[in-house]
Amino acid sequence: MTKADVLLGLQWGDEGKGKVVDVKASKYQLVARFQGGPNAGHTISFEGKKFVLHTVPSGIFTEGCLNIVGNGVVLDPIGFMKELAGLRAAGFSPEKQLVISRRAHLILPTHRLLDAASEQAKGKEKIGSTLRGIGPAYMDRTGRNGLRMGDLLTADFDQRYGKLKAKHQRLLAAMDWGNPEEIPDEQAFLEAVEKLRQLKTDNTEYLIQEALNQGQNVLAEGAQGTLLDLEFGSYPFVTSSNTLASGACSGLGLAPSQLGNITGIFKAYCTRVGSGPFPTELFDAAGDFIREKGHEFGSTTGRPRRCGWLDLTALQYAVMINGVTELAMMKADVLCGMKEVKLCRAYRVDGKESRQMPFDLSTATPIYETMEGWDFDPSELLQGDLANPGKTEMPKGLQKYIERIEQCCGVPVRLVSIGPGRTETLMR
């Protein structure tokens, strides 16, 4: 029996997980998303084309790879069908290699309204939700009220839907949300549900176990990032699911002993979308430089991302609680041309230096160390790899930067991305 590898983000999401899954997918027979919803935006670029996946696993472009939407995912029927239509329009046939867990919960149009009403009620304390109904869908899941993919095949689905919709309308009325009887997109939702019934669903925990028993390679794909985890993220400015490696167990039906290699993805700097503490955030020209050069705008929302220096304290924390065995550093090319870069090596909390993640991240002031910057021509570096370089050796500044990260985290950096394309990747 083989073990399932896990790939996840170590920061506040947007690390580049989609690209790394796409690069690695050829080695796997099965790729499975284990949590999150359509707020994810996994960007994949190859052959001059760019795709942004929201719910479909990132192994969908790899021929012969089965892609599973796990039970830990919340699925928006309207958005999901649009995503599949976009893939078909690009010449792919995603249905042939896609299976959805019968235990995956559905996002209703009224979930979106509840999301918006909740954010409005919070005022200045809003968390920066993407307003896709994900939080309310997870609340119904834990409240044991939710509708699941398997419910679509029951004879009384319409009654179940009507009951949950009525509950949501009562909540909306109590929150003074316009006219709760008006539900935008309800007809589109019902039409998408009809199409969703035609897709393949299964008790996917058995499919995954069977694949492992047969010695197949399985990759569990996470969404968002460690610092957005419901339990260990910068609460309350977090997502509604468990983004850690342990989430692959509850989100796919894996035992902890069945987890193998755990790849943690991080950017050479930090970004964050929405509200919440961000110790290393930059408000100067350096932050603007990173945002523009790195095209740091949400792939799902289009919102400008907040940018800052790499936070080693937070990264070390993420490595620890995930049991990360290898690291992948993304967007090393974005920092090209900077004479010097900074790293947050520790925090100052209550007047004392600390290398621990505090209970309240907003109390942390970064303590920086400055390192030499770097510059390189990606096309020359790509003539080889990091173990056997091409004409241009890896810049000394970048090499030292990577070594400092490895020293701090105690885990090797095995992959360095120097561009958005599938081939713009260096392996160590």
C-alpha cells in the first residue's frame, strides 16, 4: 500500500499551489481536493494558455489522472458548471476524469445572501469574505442542516431544499436583509443542479483507499493556506475549513498513518487578501513593486493583494503544524532586481523577542534581517536545473536566501518557481 502525498499552502493562500500540482501531477494517478470552496483560485499556465480553477482539482489537465472533489469541499453548482463549461470550450473533457464525493456539501443561493448580510452586519470588523456563501455553507454542515451531493439523487430533494431555503429566509429577515423572498440566481441554481446530477458521484473515500491499496500514487490538494486555517490561523480572519495537512484526513477519508510526503508551498514574499493582521505588510515603494511585478491581484476576486516581506516566524510555524517534509518556493523572479531583501526572523511581542506565533498576531512587530538581493535571466537558468545549472549559475543572493529559509525551517527547498509557466520551474 502506498501513502497519499499532500500539497498545501503555508501562508495566507495564493501561494501558487495550482502550478505545483500541475507540475507534479504526471507522477500521480489520482489528485483530490480535500477542503475549501470556489474562493480558491488555482492558476495554471502552459502552452501559452492560462486557466484558473476554483473547485476542479489541478490534475485535470494530466491525461490518465483521476480527479476527485472530496467530501471536505463545499460546491457551488452554478460556478462549478461554469468552470466545467470553460474547460470544455478550451478543448478538454473534464467529466471523463472527474468524480465528486457524495458527501460534499452544496452552496445554495441563500448561502450567498447570508454571507453578504453577515459581512454587512460586521461593518468595520468584516473579515473580507469573498461573498461566495462558503462560510454559511460550512455552518450548515456543522449545524447538521446542509445539503450534500448525494441528496441530489433522493426523491425528496425539492422538499429538503425548500426547508433549508425557508430557514435561511427567516435568518435573513432577522438580519434586516432587504426582501428575503427575492433570491437571485435561484433558477440558475436549479438548472445547474439538473446538470450536476449527470456527473459521476461516488463514495470517494473507497476510491482513494482502493487506489492506495493498488499501489497508485495519490496527491491530496489543499486550498487557501495554513494561516487561514479555522483552528490555527489568524482567527477570526480565517477561512471556514481546515487547511492543514490533517484536513486531508477528514476531507478525503484518509487515516493519519496514510499520509506520506507533505509539500508546503510559499512565495518568496508574503501576500494577503482581505482583512486581518499582517506583520510584514509593506506600505512603501517596495510593496508597490512586488504587487505590480508579481501581478498580485486575486485570481478569484480581482482584489489587490496586500504585499510584504517573507515572514520566517510564520513559515516555521506552518512547517511545524503541518509536518512539512519539503518546500516549494514560488515567484523568486518577482524579487529580481532588488538590491536587498528583508526577512522577518522573529517578532517583538509585549516588549520581548519571540519566535513563536502569538495568540493574537496583531500584537506582533516584525524583527528583520537584511540580505543581498539577486537578479537573473530565467531563460538562462532554465537551461539546466539547480543540481545541474545551465550557462548561468544561481545568483549568490538567491542561493543564500534559500539556505537561510532551510536553516530556519529545517526542511529542504526542493522546487523554485521562476515564472508562471509549467516549464519555468527549477528542481533541486
